[in-house]
Amino acid sequence: MSWSSFYHTASRVFHEYPSWSKSVVVCTIISGGGLVAYNDARSAYSDCGDQIPKKKVVVLGTGWAGTSFVKTMKDPSYDIHVVSPRNYFAFTPLLPSVTCGTVEARSVVEPIRNISRKSGLNVQFSEAECYKIDPKNNKVYCRAGQDKKLDGIEEFSIDYDYLIIAMGGRSNTFNTPGVQENAYFLKEIEDALRIRQKVINLFERASLPSISVEEKKKLLSFVVVGGGPTGVEFAAELHDFVHEDLCKLYPSLINHVKITLLEAGDHILNMFDKRITEFAEKKFNRNGIDVKLGSMVVKVGEKDISAKERGSGQVVTMPHGMVVWSTGIGVRPEILDFMKQLGQINRRALVTDEWLRVEGCDNIYALGDCATINQRRVMEDIAVIFNKADKNNSGMLDLKEFKNVVGDIIERYPQVDIYLKKNQMKDMATLLKKSQESSLTVDIEYFKDALSKVDSQMKNLPATAQVAAQQGAYLADCFNRMELCEKYPEGPLRFRGIGRHRFRAFRYKHFGQFAPLGGEQTAAQLPGDWVSIGQSSQWLWYSVYASKLVSWRTRALVISDWGRRFIFGRDSSQI
Amino acid sequence: MSWSSFYHTASRVFHEYPSWSKSVVVCTIISGGGLVAYNDARSAYSDCGDQIPKKKVVVLGTGWAGTSFVKTMKDPSYDIHVVSPRNYFAFTPLLPSVTCGTVEARSVVEPIRNISRKSGLNVQFSEAECYKIDPKNNKVYCRAGQDKKLDGIEEFSIDYDYLIIAMGGRSNTFNTPGVQENAYFLKEIEDALRIRQKVINLFERASLPSISVEEKKKLLSFVVVGGGPTGVEFAAELHDFVHEDLCKLYPSLINHVKITLLEAGDHILNMFDKRITEFAEKKFNRNGIDVKLGSMVVKVGEKDISAKERGSGQVVTMPHGMVVWSTGIGVRPEILDFMKQLGQINRRALVTDEWLRVEGCDNIYALGDCATINQRRVMEDIAVIFNKADKNNSGMLDLKEFKNVVGDIIERYPQVDIYLKKNQMKDMATLLKKSQESSLTVDIEYFKDALSKVDSQMKNLPATAQVAAQQGAYLADCFNRMELCEKYPEGPLRFRGIGRHRFRAFRYKHFGQFAPLGGEQTAAQLPGDWVSIGQSSQWLWYSVYASKLVSWRTRALVISDWGRRFIFGRDSSQI
């Protein structure tokens, strides 16, 4: 009997006698064709009216977190429904390159349907925006078409068993007047394309015969707000575009171009090592990019921008042709609405526990830029930790008792580990030892005191692609092993409660960060305080980004874009 | 003395003593460095206040005609100012490929500044639209920014010595109600990008869970109006896109897709050979593209389209998700306004003489789709031709007299040549011979009679890229040899007037035409009635188009796009 005829027979049998299924599965496992038969059985079931209904997982968003989740999912026992206003995944670290045409927009995107098709699972996709989450009825409400203005609006709702919120953030304007109306953002592919159009448009406008020199200078004043990696990279890309390509086509305008970078803090790239910050500031000065530190924007007008200088307290106003705003991430209105429903007021994002589950919801997860992990404090649980450890209820903890729980403590409260490393302590026993000689027997008060400073090491994770991608993969991995881990939980001891947590908590691994500075120079900060600046890092950047791209198609396209740029330069056609 | 120091010295000398220039030029010519010194002298002049003002040529448009003109210009004694709302040249024959992502938009465009820079001339470009031509004051009025809505409108005017109008046409709606509002056109890069977005949008919309099967079918009804090469190629591209790429990502929708091609005439591709027409119609039928012949669209609604069937006279209405309108070329409003100023009423385009000069204007030329050549009729001039030929004023034309002018007649009135070839006559003497035996001596009446049918061979040139490009190159060539041909005119005898025409008249050379039919099949009709259909023509098409592309950059990009499509398929991300 061939496999296909086996399939048909088996399907028919299941269809006609659903109650037989289990015994058949057992038989088939014995005969050695277990997995296939099991899968077939499930799909046959879902074809004939969902006798064993699959659990429905709704994923909101196709950014780093959502896409990474879909890519990592393996378990066919879920129906996955992805909802996003974008039918593609965008490789956002290359967005600044798209603004100037170093890389084409289409080279850094991959249709989500392509990605999900490769996973081999039953993934449905709807191009729509979720505008309301109803956790009581396990429903999300969606709307298609408000952006595109092509066919009117279409509304619908989707039921879920599990909801995964990965909608990302929006650009944070800090309610600065005029930003929303007059500034350009750099979060989405459309933003990058809009910036590209605008830059060329300004050069074309400044070339018109009726434009005075004064006016040319105003038009060609580019202001970048925010000295983070995105703002810095955009300023560098723009500088290169102007001085490598546009200078040939608009030779009379080049002297009128001015690029200004406004940063409210003391330094640009302040999340990087001091050496990188210094190098970047010096390089920008050499390039003629005007870096204004301690300069907080208070208003963006249609044609000018005002910033308050921290030193003098004065408000300085300067003309601009274009402002690019890149100062960080804020909460999207739909997420804010959901946070209100949950009573999460005044939080910087949707709060989850260490397993990425939204606080107060059993079946809703949140990842990426729209979420923040509420790491549990040691001090909150200090009494229950002590009690759990103190097995003989003696009120004192001795070395043996302590060794039984130390692994669980460190896993449940990662800040302990960070604190130990920071203070160069070998292990937790060192932290608890009263002096070099004394043996380890401590009471609750001493225990509290020793751990009192540990919670200060808790930090929010940065809003980066790396974090989002790791979270998506982590969560999918949990879903893949849901049943297995139900039986054999692998997480740490529950200090409040019985047994162990089902999964290990999410733990972020930092692989380093790049800051391209233009002119084939990149700064790289890698784990272990390793800093590299220059052309070699640029090549490291090229190779890391090429390898990280989501598909062979995008990889080939981006590499050919880089090649094209080396040979022909960047294109300045206004399309 | 090095060349650069020579340049500086010479410039200074010219600057200080302009009147010396001629003698210095003579000296330099004697010393062997003529051309360089002459050019330097001219540029030095224009730097120091235009003592010898250059003639200013204003070119309106950066399509095939305008770009071809700029590319072919060599004479540095003109200041060229190009005005166009698009700062790039687009290789329009590949537009249908852009609609479905077979080729990327950016691969088929080249910035006009890049093209003009390579010509080595002083070419200025303004991204603006000319909205009024004032031939009395030699001025054009331009406006920038009304399309982009980015920075408000900027208006200015430019003076010209010569004006070259190459603004192209607009899509002709034949005033059919609803077309302007509800149909998609396929003339510009933006149109192609809009169509691409819309196609994906329709598939995404049809995938939404709230859309009924009925509604899916309506959304995925694509109607193409016009069975010319563009409409046919678009229908074929769309079919390939759906059946090669989208079928993998939207498998459940493929059965709902319907492509309909409406053609008012009896056949699609009716300017091609019958064999090609038949092949195309059969292929489309096999592919499931519904070709409705004799079907004239009377109304395009938001969601349905009505067409009158010529056979039955009935009006049939069908739903559509998208209508692509490709029925030919109409006159742009600015050209219409100019035609009214000149009294050219009820003409299909701006009328020029055979030298592409606008009728009634000495220094204005019109080329490409916005112009039509008013070929002079033989019968209008029959008397003056006879008189000019009849040198001895005998009232009779003999063989010797006739031989003196026959070349000029054929050059001035190309319809004569076409008529002879069509009737398989060896030369004009054959046409005039009364019978096989008689010698050639004819009077005016007989002469008239013999040539009476010749004018029936006059035809308007098709509105194609080939015609426009040849016209642009022809006109630039005339400008390049303006002074030379002033002295040594090379054109035919002036029958009304004295002497010869300065230039030969424009003569179109047809190099054949392609009609890609999808599925790697192309029909080609080459000169000499040579017809080729199939995959070999597709490869001919690839190689001809690759070689005709405007720059090495576009060539490399288009070829890599083709390669990418073969390997990875077309992208369906909605950006």
C-alpha cells in the first residue's frame, strides 16, 4: 500500500468512524508511521467539521516579534491567524539605508504569506488593523482599508484561544507641538520612501530658477532630531547621499546643504561605549554635520524648528526644509485602550510577566516594542523564598537547604545573577556569608538585608529588533512544547504556590549592536565590552545583516543593491 | 605649459580682453589645440556676462522625444533648459512589466540630470510643469509642486530662443463617463505602481474572513479596456502574475480570478499581422482570459462596467474589482490651449511641418505623442512642381527635365515613394508613362492625373516610443548642424520659393514591433512582413529591450530583475 493510498484510506476511516482514531493512531505508531498518520488524522478531522477543534492562535503584527513567532512555530495542532496592516515583514535595521536608496525598499521586505507558507503550518493572514481587543469574550475587532483609501473600510472580528500582541510601537513625539504635522518619522517602509521622495523634492525645488539663494539654504537645511542609532545612521546616510551622488547632479547646490543633528542628552549614541560616542561626534564634525547636544526641541513649525539649549536655557529657532524625528517609541492607541481595560495606567507599555503573558490575562501574550516585562522583585517574595528554602521550618537557613533552591532563585530572579556578576561575587553563598570564616546559617532578617540591593539591577529591555525576535522565537518554542511541558514542567520552582513553572522564563541574550556612521565606517559594540570602529566593522555589518535577512530572495537583493550602489551610485529619480 | 594652466591663462586673457578672443582662437587653431581653446573661450565668455549670448533652447518633457533630443545634442553653442514634472526618463515599453513586479520601477528610470551630464553640455533642468506657452513673447510659464503637495506651488517663467515641445499625450477616455474617476491608466511609472498596489490590495481584501464568495468574485474581476499592445501585454502579465506567483500565496482565491479584455474593434492587436492577432486571441482563450471583441465601453462605475456589444446592440454590465484603461492617446490640456492660440482647432495633436516645426511658429518645434506631422499634399503643389520641373517653360515635361527634379519630389513628398512601392513600380517614370512604348512627355493635366492617387498613401505616424525617439534625435541633429546647413542646405528643392530647404525632412524608419503575450511567448513583427511568434521572439524581445535601455545602470538592473523573477518569482508585498 503506497503512502497516498494509505492516506486516503485512513482519512475515510477517520471520517466515518471518528471514535476509532485513537486506536488507529496507536496501531500506526506501532507500525512505525506514527507522526504522519497523526497529522493526517488531525487534518482529516478539521476537514470534516472540527470534531477535535484546533486551538486558534491570533497573532497581531508582522514585525520582528510576530514574524519570528510564525517562523518558529512547528506544532500543527494550532490554527494560526495573523492580522496586520502590512502583508510583509520588513527588515527594519536597513530602513535608514532605504531613505537614500542605498538599498531598495522591496529588497528588505518579504511577504508574510511566503514566510508562513514555508513553515508548513495552517497559517491564515488578514491585511487589517486590530482596533479593539476584547479579552472577556476572547475576540479582536479588525478593520481593513483605512490607510489605503482604495476600497472603503471593511470590519470584522476574530475569535481566539490564544492572542499574541506584537503590534510594535509608534514614534514618540513627547507631545511636542507640530511634530505630528510637520516632521517625518522613520519607523515603517512608507516613512523611508516618503523621506527619499522629500529629499529629492527639496533638491529639485532648490534648483528652480525662481528660488533665491536665501531660500535654497532654507530648503536644504535638514534637521534630524534624536541622536540614537536610527537618527545617527540617517544623518550619516544623508551626508553620504549628498556628497557621493547628489553633488554630481546638483553641483551648484552642494554648498547650501546643511545637516543638523539635535540631541537632548549630553552625547549622541549614549547607549554605546564612550569610545564610540566620541568617534561618532568627531567624525560628524569633520563631515560638517552640525551636532547640537543638550538641545531639546520645543516646537516644529512648517518651515522652522525651535529647540531649547540646556546650557543657556535659550530657545533657538532655525529654518528647515525637512525634519526627521527619531526619538524613541511610544504606545499605540489600540494598546493604550487595552491597557486601560486592564487597569494598567501610566505604564510605558503593555505589562507582561517573565513568560511574556499579559498581566491579568491567562491567554494573551505581548512581545516586542508594545510590551514590557514586569520582572518580579526579590524583595516582594523574600518571605516566601525564605520559607520555601527553610524546609525544616527552623527559621534559619543552612548551607544544605540553601543549595537546594539557589538555582531556582537565580532563574526566577535574574537580577540576582546580574548583581553577583557586577559585584564580582562567585556565587550566592558569597553574598550571604557574614564574614570569610563563618558558616552559612542566616535568619530571615539577614537574608532580607543581603538581598536588599539586588532589585536595583532590574532593567527594561531595549526596544530593538533583537529583543523582539528573541521573544517571538521563545514564545513559539513554548507553544511547540505546550503539552510536553504541561507534563514535565521545566521552569523554576513556584515560590508562591506548588510545583514548578511550566516553562523557563524569557531571557534576553545580547549579541551586540552596530551604529553605521557613513563613509564605510561603522561602530560595533559586541558582548564582552568589545568595541570596533572603522571599515572592518562596516564589513562585519554587511555580513551580519546579509546573514540575518529573512529569505534568500531578500539576501540576494540586498547584496545586489550594495553592489549596484558601489558601481552606479544611488538613484535620484523621484518615484 | 600644462593644459590646466593654459586653461587658466586663456580664461583670464579672455576675461580681461574679450575682443582678443578671435585672434587667440585663430592662433590656437594654428597651434593645434583648436577645439579645446574654442570651447574654453565660450565658457569663459558665458562666465563673464554673456558678451556672446548663447541661444536658449527650452525643452518641455523628459519622455522619449525630449530625452532623445538632449542625448543627441552635441553643439555647445546652446544653453539647454529642460522642464518636466518628472526628473527622470522612463523606459515605457517595460511599464506593463512594472505593474506586476516582473521588473522594478526604479530599474526602468534614469535621472534626466544623469543623462544630460553625460552629454557634456550646459543643460539645466527644472522639475515643473509648463502650463502656458506664450509664442508672442517667447516665454513659457511653469509651475512646480502641484502634484506632490509637499511644499506648495512655485511659479516662474522662462524665456526661450527655441522651444521644443515634447510633453507627450494623456490617456484618451473618449469622454466615457466614469473613466477618469474609476479606471486605472497605464502611461506613467506612478500608474504602474498604483496598479501593482491595487492588484495586491484586491487579493488581500478578498482574503478577509468577512468577505463572501460572491464578493470575492467581484473583487477579483479584472477588466482591461483596449486591445492594443499595452492592454494585451498588461492582461498577459496579470495572468502570469496570478498563475505563477499569487496562486502559491492565495491558493483559495485563484478560482475566483477572472480577467476580461474588452476591445471595440474586430480584433485585438489590430495594427499587427493577422497571424499574430489570431495567435494572441487563441492563446488568451486557452489561458482563460475572456476576450470580448466589438465591445465598446459606455460607462465605468465604481464597482461595475457597462459595454455595448456591436453585434446585438445590447449594453452588458459586469462587476469589476479594477478597470485598466488603455485605449490610446489624447491631447494634454496645455497643448490644447496652445493649439487654440494658433488657431489649430479640431486637430488630433499639435500640427507641425515635415521638419517638426509647429505650423505658424518659426522657433517652436513639437515632437512625440503631442505632435502630428502635416505631410504636404502633392496635389496642393502640383502646379508649382510642374512649373519648377518645366525649365524651358514649354508647358510639357520631357524625360530630361523630369529626371532633374524626381529626387526632390520623392524626398519632399514621401507618399510618392510609398505609392510606387505599393504598386510595384520601378520609378516615377513608370508612373508617368502613358503606355509601354510611348516616350515620356506629359502636360500638366496628365501629370495631375497620374499623381492624383498618390496622396492617399499619407498616414499619421503611430504614437510610439520609436517615432518619438527618432524625432528627438533628428531634431538634435538639425540643431547640431544649424550653422553648417545654413551655408550648405541639404534638403530638397523648394517648389514654392527659391533655393533648397535647409534640412532633409524627418523620415520615420520602422524597426518592427513586439507584443508580449505572457508565458514566455512574444509576437514580433519586423520590417519586411517578417512575423515571429513564440519563445524565440521572447528572447529577441529580452535582448532588444536590454540593448535599448538608456544606461548601463538600467540595463544591469532590468537584467537582474528578470533573473530574480526566474529564481524567486514576483514580489507581492504591498509597498
